[in-house]
Amino acid sequence: MFDCVIIGAGPAGGAAAYHLAKRGRSVLVLDKQSQPRQSFCAGGVSPAIAPWFEFDFAPVISRKVKTVRYTWKYEDPVLVELETAEPMWMVRRDAFDQLLLDEAAGQGATVEMGVEVRAIAWEGDRWQIPTNGEPRFGRYLIGADGARGPVAPWLKLKTPKTRLAATLEVPSAEAESAPINFAFGQVKNGFIWQFPKADGFSVSTSTFLGGENKKLPQLLQEYADRVGLPQGNRQVQESLMALWDGDRPLHSQNALLIGEAAGFVDPLTAEGIRPCLYSGMTAAEAIDHALSGDINALEGYSQTVQDVWGADMAWAARLAAALYRLPGIAYKVAIKQPIATQIMLKILCGELRYSKVANRALRRLSGGIMGR
């Protein structure tokens, strides 16, 4: 029997496994996908995650980028140089996720890929986890199985609301020197983000308000054609994205939810990797304390998430409502202003919270509306 079984081997599950194993706990990670774990993802990561781990991410950083370009309906461009010592990281998720799992295994965690979890059952002092093979057992359970995972409903915990998203992968030698691109005006209630890797572009989009847009893959193809991305070997995939949609319990009997299973995606920017890593690290600490006898540790996880993450995401949601309902005005009075990029970068790096800047930003947006 393991101290903790983690269902899901993405960034959240890998982070939780690493930090629990590092504390000397016996950990099992299960994932129904086989290695390498494929994932279509834009792959932008804040370097602020580096202090959270005692290993080097350099082997899986495809590019470091300091230049951001914005456009409104393909026009009115603005270029901004990031005022940071360390540029934004561009990663391929298969390599990034695998590094986390390898480092967790190096600390003593057991990782089993290609194992499908079919149910969970609490047996009084442990979780029994039936699979497509032998059942596994753990004193504690972490659900890290993503936006569509079954663990949250199995635990009778509220599942986060999901939105459709799409990612287009485009091989291109030009990506090696290209900036990050954010394109506004093509997608109602959303935007397109284009992240350059060493060998190609990852182009993603989603909506953040209103009804779902069923034409996201088509919109990405049209965008790629318009900006001149190579037409050969394009790959597009739809997915679900679990935006943070309000505080709720993330714990149950000897169990926690983390990552997108708990809605850890920023409702303004769609940033997901850093929040998911944060949730895994925080959950590992809570379960370590629970294993040491703290009967309030799991409840404390839910409370910590609400205090540190949820409160700030409420402000992000308010900003999203203002920005995406009047995107043309928002672009002129806020987004294209270089200071806005520097502020967002500080938020992404954990140096600034939405709560410190949201009121001023909302006033600026309101002033733009009044001045129409």
C-alpha cells in the first residue's frame, strides 16, 4: 500500500509526486496514457516556477523569449520587450511532463503509465483503486486527471466548468527567432496566442465568456494562413480547458483535487502550467502533514487555495468580463500599452497579484468606454 496514489501524470500530478516523494513518502502515479505522454499545449511557462523544484528545467526549455507582439484584427501592432532578467520559457509538454515524472521517480516515486483507473472505493482506512489490471491501494488519493477526469465526480466534489479550446502545431524554422504573439479581434470573447519554439509554433485559442465557439480549429487555420505560417504538416486538436470559476471544497475523505481537475486555469489569460504546478506542490505539503497526524491538513489545502489563488482569480474573472465584452476599447486603452505587459509579466512571475492592479485597470477600461 502506498502513502498516496496520484491519478494523472500531467504537471500537477508530477509536481505532487515529486514533492511528496522528496519528503520520503511512498507515491504511486497512474495515467491511462502511455509514454511519451502526448499533449497539445501552447507551452508557455513562467520562470517563477524554478525555485519550487531542486532540479534544472533547462533540458526541456525549447526557447526563451523576451519579446511580445500584439495585434488587433491583424493590424495596429505593438512590440514590447519584457523587463525581466529571465525570459519566458517555451516548452514542449511531452518533454516537460516527462522531466517532472523522471525527477519524481528519482526521489523514489513509482510511475505506471498505460494504467486505466476504473473506479475508486474507500475501505475505512485506505483507497482501493480498481484498474485495467490489478487494483492499487493508497492511504491518500490525489485526483490530477484533468478537466474531463472522473475522480471529482467519484469523490462527489463539484467539477469545474470547462470551455472548448484548440491548439494548432506548425513546424517552422522561422519560430527560432520569432516573438510571442497575442492576436485580438479574430475570436469573439477570446483571443489567439502564438508561442514560438525552437522548431515550430504552437497556436492556441479559446473563449472565456458566453456560448461555446465550435469553429475554433477553423479560426486557427484561417489565422495561420493570414500570418503566413507554413501550410504543410499542420496538426490541430480540440480540448477542454477548466477555468477557475469560484471557490469550492477541493478535499474529501483522504483525497484532494489538483490541476485542471480543480479548475486551476487563469480565467483571464488561460495560464495553466504554473497554477497546476502550484496546486500539486501545495497538495503534497497538505498530504505530508496529514500523514504526520494533522487532521485538518486537507481542509487547510482547500482554504489555502481559496485564500491565495481563488481570491486573486475572482479579480481576474472581473477583468476578463470587462476586456472580452469590449475588446476593441480594451485593446486601445489597456492591452497595447507597454506598461500592461510588464504588469501581466509580474503577475505571471508571482511578483504582483491581480488584486493590486484590478481596480485601476477596471477604471481605465471604464474611462475608455465613457470616452467613446
